[in-house]
Amino acid sequence: MNLIERDAKVIWHPFTPQKNRSNPIPITHGKGTLLFDADGKSYIDAISSWWVNIHGHAHPYIAEKLYQQALTLEQVIFAGFTHEPAVKLAERLLKILPGNFSRIFYSDNGSTSTEVALKMAIQYWWNEQQYRRKKIIAFKNAYHGDTFGAMSVSDRSVFTLAFHDLLFEVIFIDTPTNENINNSLSIIEQHANEVAAFIYEPLVQGAGGLKMYDAHLLEQLITTAKNNEIICIADEVMTGFYRTGKTFASEYVSLQPDIICLSKALTGGTMALGVTACTDKIYNAYVQDDALKTFFHGHSFTANPLACTAALASLDLLQQTNTAAKVEWLVLQIKKFSQQLFQLKAPIKNIRVLGTILAFEITSGKDEYLNNISQFITQSALQQGVYLRPLGNTVYVMPPYCITEAELNKVFEVIINIVLQHE
């Protein structure tokens, strides 16, 4: 049996209908922006392998750092022990995070980083003996992960349909526009004395369809939340580490969150790691004589030394001058391409850009995740040597920062070829 046949007998792939599913492509190795299959064909990874791989595949610097760490310490329980990679990473993150964060709590991935944040915020009020404050405000169309807490604060959608009666109650407000902002502000004021936290994806809603909204409007929501002592949680799992053009999307807003969640690009796409950072205000509620007010949460691989080392190596690369310059170049090229798309007479709409992210919808079928035009686009792009994975009819580009000019131009060319096929 070949690898595809072996895979079909034993593997259940994520977000993939299992009946009549397409065969996965066997990938043997990666180099920079490219993925190589078993036949030697290469594909430009235009979405950074689910938005994580910012430095390209098989980066030798990260690989060497991991190798050296693996020879020293690969894993140790993080309750009662500590180690240099975890402490050093926390020190470096606290220096670059926006706002006044003081503590880093490690977990395993983006979903768990938001799960930690929600529990941290709710227990904060429990520790303060304000037991009524336990509701969460979140945006409609949000996506914060696939664990139960993260699902609860995500939009009720195809991702959560089977579990709706098991999810906890959430107060959902509209993603802000000039037309609805006053209504959302009123909802926050109305429920303030029972709300523990407001969680949001700053400026870009990721898996909800790469929908973007205005920083000034977010600032109004955060202002009202903070005026009512509501804990603000920024889910920067996707937007962190230059995705929006700034180090963190929260930098577009003058008011900073009380808790921030990080993952995805944190390790440069090398391995799983989650971070939940909080301010002294949150942390001090857990510094109590009463042991019942301990934060009883942890993971077997909390602060895994290898994952922390990968994150440190990724930060090294991010803080090199040429990386910042490459991000600036990429932002400019994506903006220019968006202007080119506006000139096309093609069945597309809602062209939008923020930093290194470009997205638009193809006007074929419904605007939804289950729109099967995504399969056509993926297959068509793969045949032309580019990997795209639309969210339904939402096509997007989120490439590694190391992408070359020739590779980026090919991605743009393939996108134009595909959208013109639907004239």
C-alpha cells in the first residue's frame, strides 16, 4: 500500500467530511515557502499552513535550536519545576506585548489559550466574591477554538452545531459598524454588573471568514467595558506576530486588554504552544491565603522546553532587521494586489486587506463555510502549484514572511486565473 491508502485505513483528518473525501496529498518535506509531495511537485504555501508558519518550512535556525535543546531537556512537569526556555520566553514576551502584562501562563494551543483566559477571568470575580459576574460578552461570527469554553464564546455555526445545548450562555454583540455601535454599547452597559469578560479577535475574525472591522469602533467597546470593570480578553492567536502589519493587532487601539491569548505563529509554526498573558490586576486576585482561590488549571506539556525553545528562535528571527523589512514589503505588495483585484471585472466582492492578510468573497452560492466552491478553488490552485484553502467562498492569502517576489507573484497570478474562470 502507498501512503494515501495507508492513511485512508487509519487517519481521521480535521474539518474534513469523511464520506467521498478527496485523497490527501502526501507531503515529504518543506523548504521555505514550498511544500513538496511524494512525486516531487512543489506547492507555494500561501496560507502558512493554517496561519502558523511565518518563517517558512524547515527553517535551519529553529531546527538547530530545537536539536540542541532536545539534547539537554525535552520535557519536565511545570508544577514545582521551572527551566530556562520558559522563563526566558516569558521575559521576552512581556517586553513586546502591548499594555502592562506581568505574568505568562503556558498551555498547548490556541484553543486552550482562550480556555485559560475565560477560566482566569471568571475565577477572578469568584475570588473577589462577586459571584454574579460570570457571563461573557463576545462577537457574533467569532471563532475562538474547539474546546467547550472556546466553542461557547464562538458564533453558533457549523463548527458548534452538534453541541449548542451544551454550551454556556453568552451575550453576543454585533461586530462593530457605525450603524450598530450604539446598540452594542447599550448592551454592554445593560449587562455590566453580571459580565465577567469581553472576548474579541482584534480587527480580524479568523475562521469566521477573515472579516475585518475598524479599530476606532473596537476602542469604543473596550472603553465602555473597562468603564464597567469588565475584563477585556484579546484573542491574538491569529493576529499576533505581525500578521496585521504591527507586532500585535491590539497596537492599533490605545486601550489594551487585561488578558491576551497567543499561539499559531508563536513558535514559527514549528510545534504547538499556547500563551495566556495577564496583568497584575488579574494575577493578584490569585495571590491569596485561601488555597481554594488557586488557579487549578494545567497541561501535561505546559511550558514544554522544546516548544519554548522554538518560540525563542522564532522571536530571534522576527526581531532581525531583514524580517521587519520583509513584512513591510509584503504588506505593500498585498495592498497593491488588492487594488489590482478592484480593477478586475470578476465575480468577487468585499475585497479587504490588513497587514499581510488579503481576503475576498467569490459571488457564487451562499456566503458560508459549507459553500463547496472552496474545493474547486483548492484543487485548481494545487494544479497550478499553489496551496489555497478558502473558508467556503472566502478566498484569502496569508503567506509566510519569507515568500519571494516570484512566489508571491505566482500566487497572485493563480488567484486571478481562478476568479476569471467564474466570469
